[in-house]
Amino acid sequence: MTTAEVISTISRRNGVDKKDIRSTMDELWRVIQDSIADNQRVHFSGFGSFFKKKRAKKIGRNISTNTAIVVEEHFIPSFKPSKAFATKIKMMV
């Protein structure tokens, strides 16, 4: 499902203008990104948490030249679903 499809679905279900939903979603993404960049965890009860995870320094390989390269320590965004959300997904067949 694309962002446009999500916006259309929310608009249709709630009778809210698509422009209002798009601006709200854009602001939500900005708040989540800014919070994670500031080392804050963003938690949505019943859905899950977004947070920053540290990756350790490691030796990688450039497969085109077959040489070893050093991948420095860095951070990546991460998401952990809530137990309720994970259980709901597991039960879907």
C-alpha cells in the first residue's frame, strides 16, 4: 500500500480532506525522524516503537573488486512491533 492509498483510505473512512491528512502524515514522519535523531524512542501503544540501533564496526567486502573494506560503526532506524500487533499478524493465515 502506498502513501497515496493510505491517505485515500483514511479520507474515505473518516470524511477528512486528503490535503489535511497528507499534511498530518508528513508532520508525523518529521516528528518521528527528528525524535529518533535526538536519541528518543517513539512509542505507539498497541502498534510498536521506533528507535535508533547501533551497528558495530566490521569488515565488509566489495564484491566487484574482491577487496576487504572497513564499515565504520553507524546507526540505523529500527522498529519493534508491540506484542498485540505481532500476535495479530501471526494469527493471520
